[in-house]
Amino acid sequence: MQASMAAALAAIRLDDVDGRSIELGWLWRDAPAVIAFLRHYG
Amino acid sequence: MRDHYDEFVAAGARVAAIGLGDRAYAQAFREQTGMQFPLLIDAQRVAYRAAQLRMASPLHLLYRANFRARQRARAAGHSQHRLGQHPLQLGGSFVFGPGDVDRFIHVSETFGDNATPATLLAAVRGGGDAVRA
């Protein structure tokens, strides 16, 4: 069975612009989350 | 998407954007746009690769759809900022959760191929089976 895309991304940690490290899965752990991957900043 | 942030929050969703480039570049973008939600930096493209997002061909720049997308963006008051290290990287948009559940997946096929805010909002409100656009 194929894992969900959410599961594939959940453990990845990225910094926000203020230097805080955020685990992506936290964003949708207990609520829906809209995640946009930008092509460029604009 | 940033113009519809309040609607996503009212529907119970969190919103985040992921971009390439360095922190100074991302901070400048946040300040210029007044973005209210987290902007995460993926300089190594770890999440982009995990999300199976595509790279455009330089030929895509010549597509009529790309020209129209730029016209739409300008008409909506958006301007293109620096392209950064990966100008051919394409984007995508997703609605996940609660939990590791895919509600909506849109992987851009070319420049300007973006899910509409209305589609994303419907996915937030609708839940149910995952939709791949």
C-alpha cells in the first residue's frame, strides 16, 4: 500500500524565516493544512 | 493564496508556504508581501523532491499558457521577485490532514499552473477522499 504524500513529508524539518525549525507534519497533525510550494518568491 | 488567508483560517486550516533560496531572500519576500503565515525555507529542495514536484523545461517559457499566466499575475497586482537558484523548479499545492491524510494534491505541470484558492478551500471544507488535480 502506498503511503500518503502527507506521510512522506511529515518528518521533514525546515526553518522558517525567523530561524525556527518546524517539522512539516506538525502543520497538519490536528487540523487540515494548506501547503503551497512556491516556484519563486513572487 | 495570501489574499485568501482569512478564509482558510476561518475554515479551520493552517496555511504555510515553502520556498527555495536563503533566509535573507525569504525575509525580504515576507516583508514585501505582508504574508501572515509561516514561510519555510527549503534551500536543499528536500521537501520539493519528497513531494515529487517537477522541473520545467526552458521551452515552457515559450508556451502561450506561461504568457497568459504572467498577464493574470500582473493584472492581480503580483510582481515576480528574484528567481533564485532553481528558476525551472515548479511548484505545487496540497491540502493535508488532520493526520497524514492527503485531501488534495496539485503538482504544477508548467509555469502558472496553480490550483485556485477556491479549489483549495473546497478541499479544506470537504475532507473525504484525496483528489489529485
